Amino acid sequence: MTITLGSDGSYVMHQIYLGRTASLDEHGKWSYDAPHALLTLTPDKGPPELFSVTFTPTLHMLDSAGHPLPSQLQSTLTQVQAPVPALAGMGWTLVELGGKPFASAEQHAVTMQFDAGGGRVSGSGGCNRYSGPYVENGDNLTFGALASTKMMCANIAGEDAYFAMLPKVASFVRSREQLTLYDDRGAALARFRYEK
């Protein structure tokens, strides 16, 4: 049994029964009663399911009255870390640079696209296109030497600041909708929004 709790209050419970090939996915809403350390899963159809929460963190399945199940049953779930999706194949648009909102004075948005195969990054600095290698290792991120076109633009200060920032990147934090790049001291250098 695997339970994934969503930040929007929804959950998915995936169950695979031993000795059978069939599996079952249950969807619904979850709630947590902190004083009683009680997690309640309310499926779209059917009665609620109850779990007590310990600090390890571990879930212990309870019966409908809130009592522990017999000890011989496998009724304990432990937390696992969900894998963080890699940057490969993701596209982003710059929204903040150096702690200030970024609006390109050039005709194109400043973008960053990580190739699906990994290892190469490309995009637009607002005027010129760029590409080059990158290395992602856990939450560490570094860019290699980037090549760019050399078109003339009326106002290129924003692009220059963007290109100057990239060699300083040492790590990143990524959510579904946002990518933040940090230097080696942990200071935020730039923020991007996800582009499909």
C-alpha cells in the first residue's frame, strides 16, 4: 500500500494485493487531527479510513472505531522520499534576477530549456540564443561554458546580467511551477516559472 498526500488535501492510495496481479487506486480527501495524531482518509466512495501517526514518521492502520488492528496484520506504513524529478526536459522563463522582478527590455523572454536527454541547456537571453553543458547532481547544478549568438540589440543590459549570473549557479530548488537558482553561499540568484 502506498499513500500519497497532496498539498491540496487530496490523496491517492495505491494497493497491490499479495498473490494477485490486480491493483487498486483509491482517490479522496485527507484531514489530520493533530491533537489526536489521527489521519483520516475519506475516499470518493466508501467509508473513511483511519491511521494513527507516530513521530518516526509512521502510519498505523486503525479499524473504523479508531482502534489498532491485530498485531499479526501488516498494518504499518513508513514514509518514503518521493524522487525529485530531474531538470531534463523542463522549460523555464525568467521572472526574477538578483532579487528583483525581471521584465526583458528585448523582444524575447529570457528562457532556459534543459534537453530531455540531459546534459545540455539552451534558451534565449532576450536577444541572443545560447546553449552549452550543465551538470545536475542531486540539488547541485553547474553550467559549463555557454556559447551564444552575437546579434546587436538596443538594450542588452538585462541579457548581460543574466549571462553573468549563470556561472555563479551552484544549486537549485525546483517545485512544480518554479525553479530557483542559488550561488555557493545559498543566496538566490534567479527565479523562473515553468513553461509547458
